[in-house]
Amino acid sequence: GAIGGSILTETITAVFIGGTAIKGGRINMMGTIFSCLIIAVMNNMFGFLEISSAWQTLIQYLFVLLALILESYTNRFLESYYHEEYSLYYGK
């Protein structure tokens, strides 16, 4: 139901915001833990501000989209700088 979907959304958001590589590579465990704390604070703010669950889900997915865009641009910058395939998670 709605509760399971909410937990899934929060989990996906935490992993991507935490810096886990989408294409594979190393897992950033501290980043994931830190992003879980950010999401917990964000959920408390949603409740305090009485934001509907639909808007909460939309905001969380916007954070996922932002994390994906930032990873893409960062990897492109590093590839152009090193003139070869580069990943933040594998190194050179």
C-alpha cells in the first residue's frame, strides 16, 4: 500500500543522495547514512508543515533526479579532464 511505497521511495532517495554509484562501483556507506538522517529530518518537516504525501513523494523524487544529474555531470567533467573514462567510484 501507501506505507510500503513511502518506504521504498525513502530508501531509493537515501541510496542515490548518499552517493552510491548508479553504474556500479563502490558504495558510499557514510553518505547513505548521512542521507538517511537528512530524509528523516525532511519527513519531520513535512509532517510539521502538513504537506500531503503526494507532494512528499514528488519532492523526494526530485532529490533523486538532482542526484542523478549531478553524478552525470561530475563524471562527464572528470572524463573530459582525464581524457579517458573516469568514475568517481572506481577512480582512474
